[in-house]
Amino acid sequence: MIWYPYEQMKTMKEPYEIVDAEGVYLYTKDGSRLIDSISSWWSTIHGYKHPVLTEAITAQAEKFSHVMLGGLTHEPVKKLAAKLEEWLPGDLDYCFFSDSGSVAVEVALKMALQYHMNKGDKERTKVLSLTNSYHGDTFKAMEAGDDEDYHFVLEAYGKNENVVHIPTEIPELEKAFDEYHDSLNSFIVEPLLQGAGGMLMYDVSFLERARELCDEYDVLLIFDEVATGFGRTGNRFVADLVQPDILILGKALTGGYIGHAVTVADHKVYDAFYSDDPDKALMHGPTFMGNPLACSAALKSIEVFEEEDYMSKISDITRIMRREMADFTDPRIKEIRIMGGCICIEVKDSSVLKGFREFAYEHGVFNRPFLSYMYAMVPYIITEEELVHVLDTMKAWFKCDY
Ligand SMILES: *Cc1c(COP(=O)(O)O)cnc(C)c1O
């Protein structure tokens, strides 16, 4: 018996069974063809069955599918680390791999705490974070997050003294640094676009001010780009605009082909661990970190991203979304937000979206709204016609008598 994610198993609707997938299309057991409008949780940026990625994985599987990174290393992980070192901005050069975004967040938060401990400061136990943030479902990631809809289990522990949440407003940011700078080890954000918290978008000036304050008080700035990385905001990485001390990538890292993530540190962070003292080492090591199949897929994914100029594909997607939504309004809609390869229609009352998954299915689109958010995060290889069809389906929902 499968226990499905984020579901009340008693009332859950049957999931659609997928038997094949290619490009933007999912093929179901009952013979339907659906455009995947949310890229399998925002990860499959190249669509399904991309020949280059499939070939990379198959070729590696014929050599070896996995070896541990403890005491061993291999070419796929070395090549991927070298590529990321060259490709990521500034001195974000030190790659710690892990098997999922949540674990990569745990690693980042552990790094930030230990960074200060290694420098002799054990008082910095607090993490600054944003309201409505989402950083994964493991425990420290849940604490850093602020999403009662996902993490109400934390209620059992009462107020957490080690996490401070602020809205994306500069005066609140300055106030938090004023009050807590001695006890903060890091400030973790989903930069520009808060995904699971409701596709909320904010301005880069907030991050620029955060960078200044973090520098002033030696607080590490962590960008959780598990969702926003690889072009989703219309920037390759938000880290290209404002450089964090630690950058976390996941989801689209492998093109969505195999679960993998990376926590990338800059020189300043790495140097605080680099020592003759064994107690200053980072004590972490997921069994499947640096998995050769995942690293082979990730390397090819980045090469395709560059060679096929995905950034221009993404700006086309943004342009089409803006054009198609320009004259669209409905009294039940609170706001329509568009950024890069993401569109969100927020409704005033979540009951308005009840039944949309089935409606989209009837129109040949897979979509899965949550709470009061109907959104699309399409694979970047989508054609104009397919994208317009996704957007038409979203708009049609507000016109029909459901
Ligand atoms: C999805 C997500 C995570 C968690 O990644 P998993 O691979 O699901 O563990 C963390 N942070 C952000 C911003 C995410 O969107």
C-alpha cells in the first residue's frame, strides 16, 4: 500500500497512473495524453525522455550506478563539481552533494551554525527566515519554514526560540538585525519567489539590503534556490544578482531525472572548516551523495541548458504568459502573478479551485492547484501552442459553470 504525499488517504482522489512520458506529455493508463503544466514538482525543465539525459544515465548505469563518496570518488561527481564551480557566480565553489532539497537545506543550516562555532562563537543559535517560506519537510527545514498548512505538526513543540520569521519588508529586516544580530548565524531565503508558500514574489532590493546587513554582522546569507534555480525566476540563478554565502540547488539540478541536490559554499564558509583540527570538519554524509547516475544527468542537463539557450526560451514563456493574461480578470481572483517561468492565479477563496484538477484533465492538461493557488511551472521546452493551451485551460475554468 502506497502512502501518498500531502494527502488525507481516506478522502484522496485517485492519482492518474502514468505509463509513458515524452517531451511535455504524460500518457496515462486509461489512454489520455496530458501536458504536464507543473513539471513534476517544478523539476523536469527539459520535459520527459530527453535523449541526451537518458543516454547519460544509461551509459553510466553500464559502468556503475552507485559508489559511496566516503573514501571513494568518481568522474561524474568530479566533472559536475568542476562545472558548478565554473558556472555558479563568484566564489561559490565548494559543492556538498545530497539526495534531496530538504537534506541540502539541513546541510546548509548545519554549516551556518558550525561556521560560527568553528570561529569560537557558540552563541549564534538563531536562524532568520521569511514568513510564508518553505524549505522542505525534514525537521530543521520545517522549523526554518513558515507554513502551517504543511507543518502543523510543529505545534506540539510550542514556540521555537531558534528561528525568527520576518516578512519581505526592508524595515522589518533592519529591525530583526538590530534586535538579533548577536545571536543569528544565518538568514535563509527563497530568493525573489516563494514557491510552496503561494508563489509569492518580491523585489531584489530586499535581498541587496539583506546582503549588506549580513556583511555588517557576519551573518551568513543562504539562498534556497531548490525551486528558483535554473531559470525559474527569469534569472539563471537569483545568486547572479546578489551573491549568497551558501547556495542550495535541487529539483531541476538533474533536469528532474533523479533526486539530487547540492549545498554550495563560498570561500569564507569553507575556510572556517579547513583546518588541522578534526573537530572542525563537517560531519555529514548522505549514503547516496554524489550518486553517479544523478551527477551524469545533472552535467548533461546543464550542458543542454547552455547550448540550447534556455534563458531565451524562458523569456519567451514570460512574454507569452503576460500577453495571454493581459486582459483576463474575474471577481473571484485576488491576484495574477507572473515571474520568469512561473504563473500563479491566486483566488480569494480556495473552494473556487475545487474540481480544477479533473477539469484540466478533461482538457488534456495535468495541473494540481494547492490551497488558493492555481499555478503553472511549465517545462522550458514547451511550444507556444502548448503553453497557450495550458493558459486557456486555466482561464476556461473561470468561465465555465462548474
Ligand atoms: C521542494 C523544495 C525543497 C525540498 O526539496 P525536496 O527535494 O522535496 O526535499 C526545499 N526548498 C524549496 C524552496 C523547495 O521548493
